[in-house]
Amino acid sequence: MPAVAASTLPWGDVWGQDDALAQLKAAADDPAQLAHAWLITGPPGSGRSTLAYAFAAALIAEPGDDAAMHQVLAGTHPDLTALRTEGVIISIKDARALVERSYFSPSLGRHRVMVVEDADRMVERTSNVLLKALEEPPERTVWILCAPSDADLLPTIRSRVRTLRLREPEVDDVARLIVARTGVDEAVAEQSARLAQRHIGMAQRLATDADARARRDETLRRVLSVRGVGDAVETAARIVQLATDDATALTSERDDLERSTLLRTLGIGAGAAVPPAVRGQLSALADDQKRRATRSLRDGIDRVLTDLESMFRDVLMLQLGRSDDLINLELGEELTTLAGAWTPGHTLSVLDRIAATRTNLEGNAAPVLALESMLVTVASGRTP
């Protein structure tokens, strides 16, 4: 985590959410305004988790206790319990462990705070585990859930929380933030913010990773070149490969570090044989890393679908006579040609098919087959 100046603690990394910030500051300072459970919603990249941990720090630490605030922001304070899944869903086992800890009294701070970063990744059985804890928490326990939308949670969960909706930042605002954080060229920052559709984390990655930008560009250009079933099959396989490469770039370095750290902790030197007694721990780590890789790949394919939606949304805009708010300006010539070749009805059919593909993937459809089916719809409107 980047260093935060003491004068800005704990809100220094919160950006562009003045209304939400004011509400949470007031709640942290005034017990009469403090709900026992909160739901922070907003589009991906809007800063939900950043705001959640800042709020947790303000609730746990006494005003002016910068050391305790730093602990919370780093995720190491004993009165903070965070649940973030690196699998496809939050397991019911993890949810039960979280609920159990929620009944502990604060050990050092003013409150015990329970943060669930990916509350939308709970299936119904897992959500039901949280219900009673959210309805009747101990006096000094506060829950903070994060999700893209309140519609992603069960009505029974929504009825037990106070919802705080974050706004979506503007492209120029995100670009300025990326320049301030990374020092990249302003043109690269603007392009990255636009292509990421104002997702702060993704914009920062695109701005600082030329390979990620290249993979995105190749994906969109390949889809634009699809002319028939053969192209659809080849392009679907390539998209999955590019998403796999992207996921590997995100996880491989961390996987290696985790394994070496565990071996060092167990007193096993580099290249030494692993004793049978500790092989179970390494196997458990490998299983966790596989689950993380699966989620990372699925998230990567979902980002591809988001990028494709942005491209065909641009086509529809051009067909409707709008060219003032395009996302993929770098493909302007190709998209203008496509807009003239297709009818708006076919463009809408493609967008509907992309949405259906996302639903199918959420239902564990094979990624290559789901993408092939989607690309056949794209090809049906193209001239061989």
C-alpha cells in the first residue's frame, strides 16, 4: 500500500467521492449517524474498497492515532477482519468464519469492523449465513459490504444495510489521477482512462503496461476481422489465449513469491527437497493459486466482453449519427466502415449476444465455445 501522509489519514487515498466521504466522516464522528451495517456500491474502479478501508480506519482508531490507522489501511489491525475472495465465489466456510469473528469484542480499537470486498460473489446459501449477524450484530461491530450494485445482493441483505452509492468519475478526472500517481504521459493516461471506461485500477494498468494495451488492441482488431465460422473459431481460441496471458501476467509473480516465502518460513532452502511432512501445506497453497488463476482468467474474459461492448456501442453511436463520445477513437476508421455496413438492428443483436455470453460464462459454460457462438453472430453481419 502506498504511504499516506499523516495529515490525510485515513482518507488520503479516497478520490472523487466527496458526497460519500462526507457521509462516512459524519458517521465515524457521530454515533447517532453510525449504522451497524453498510453497503458501498459503485461501478468497478470507483474506489469501493479504498473507501471501505478508510471508513474502517476511522471507526477503529482513535482520532490522531496514525499508527493504528496505518495498521487498518494495511489490513493488519486485530480489530479488522476482511473477506476478499480470489476464487470464483465466496465459500460458505469463509462466511461462517467471518460471522464467528464478528461476535468478538474489539481488542484495541473503538469498533470491530468486518469488510466484505466482493459481496456480490456470494451465492444464496452463503448470503443467508450473514443475515443474522447483519441483523443483530454486537454493539461495537460494524459491517461494510462492497458490491457493484445493490441489485447484486439478496433483498434480505439489502434490507439490513445502509446503502452508499458512489459516482462514476469522468475520463479527464481519472486521467489526471493516473498522471499524478504514475507520472505517465498525459496522452497515454487519457487514452487508458477512456479505454478502461473510467475504471481507475484498469486505467492505471493500461497506462503502465504496454503489453496489456497491445493485448486489448489485438483482441478488438481480431473480432473486427471475423468473416465466417472458421474465423470465429480461430478468434475465440486466440481471445482465450490472450486472456490467459493477461491473467498469468497478473498472478505468476505473486505465485512464485508466495511459494518461496512459504518455503523460507518452513526453513527449506532454494532447491532443497521438500520433506513429506510439509507437502500438504504446499499442496494447499497450490490449490489456492489455481482457484485464483481461474478467477483471474474469468475476470479477464469478462474484461474482453466489456471491451467488445464498448466497441459495438461505438458502432451503434455512429449509426445514430453520434461521434462526439466514442470510446475506441483509435479504431475510428474501422468502426465507421462497420457502422455503414451493418444495420442498427444487427448491432443491437450483437450487443445482446455479448450480454448472453456473459450470462453463459457465469453459468460455467466453456469459454471457447461461448465466445465462438458470440462471434458467429458477429460474422453473420459481415461480408465474406
